[in-house]
Amino acid sequence: MRREYLGWGIVGAVGGLAVGMTLWSRHMRGAKRDLFHRRAVKRMAALGYVGARPSVENARLLRDFTSWESRPALRRRAAVLLRRMETQLG
């Protein structure tokens, strides 16, 4: 009887982990779209997401963002991330 509960507990934990990872992945993919959101907090969070994933596409996206952004703090953060990304990409 106890072994049966243990088995169901393990199945539930693994299933919960899989569902959680799927939802988190979906949420993070949406963060990239928020780079040009009207709320500055969402743009700041999106900068963190894009900056952590160096690629040529994200470098172009950051370059566009730095020319579009009106807030100096966000523009500076994007410029720092862009320089770091260009260094990493070679």
C-alpha cells in the first residue's frame, strides 16, 4: 500500500515538473515580445531575457531597441547588453 502511494507521488511530482517547465517556457518566450511594450517595467524584464540569449537576431533586436527607446536608463542598459552580445558573438 505504501509503495503504491510512493509511486503515485513520484508520478505526480514528475508530471507537475513537466507542466511547470512548459508553462515557464511559454511565459519566457512571451517576454521577448514585451521588449517594445508600453510599460517600462515589462521592457526592462524583456531586456534581461534577450540579453541572456546571445544571437545575431537578438543583437539586431537590441540595436533597434536602443534607437527606439526614449528612457535613457533603458537605452543605456540595452547598449551595455548589445556590446556584451557583440563581444560574445565574435
